[in-house]
Amino acid sequence: MQKGLTKQELKKCYDCHTTGYGKPGGFRSEAETPHLKNAGCEACHGPGSLHVKSEDASDIKGSLSVSDCQHCHNKARVGSFRYRPLIYGGGH
């Protein structure tokens, strides 16, 4: 879908389709932060560096609620793309 979008339009996709866009240490560009160009674990569970260092389970969001998922998987987006979030489909 990227081919038909302007740079500004594409940036609107980054919030849900990359990891940490607009947040400290998050996705900036494919050239600068290629390892964050997709929505990985940290997109939902938060930055994992503190958790890795401390080995404390409370330093990362383990259990997600529906409201956590609705940042990206909201009715407008799901309806537009006829997509059923994995949280409801049992595939996550």
C-alpha cells in the first residue's frame, strides 16, 4: 500500500505498524531504526530493555487488556479493513 501514499500519509501508518513511533527509543525511519520497522512485541508490551536488565516481571506489561489493543485495533480501523484482531480470534 506504501506505493500510492505520500510521505505524510505514510507517517500516519507508523503509529500502529511500527514499534514505538513517536516515543523515546522508538521507530524513526527505516534507515535509522530498521529493527523497529514492524510492530513487534514492544509495540504492545512496552520497552523491554529495563525488563531484560532487571529480570523483574513488573518492568514490562505482561497482561494486556482490550483497551490496550484498541489503540490500533479500534472499530474504525477494523471495519475499514474488514480485519478481525487476533486477540478475538484466539491466534495471539
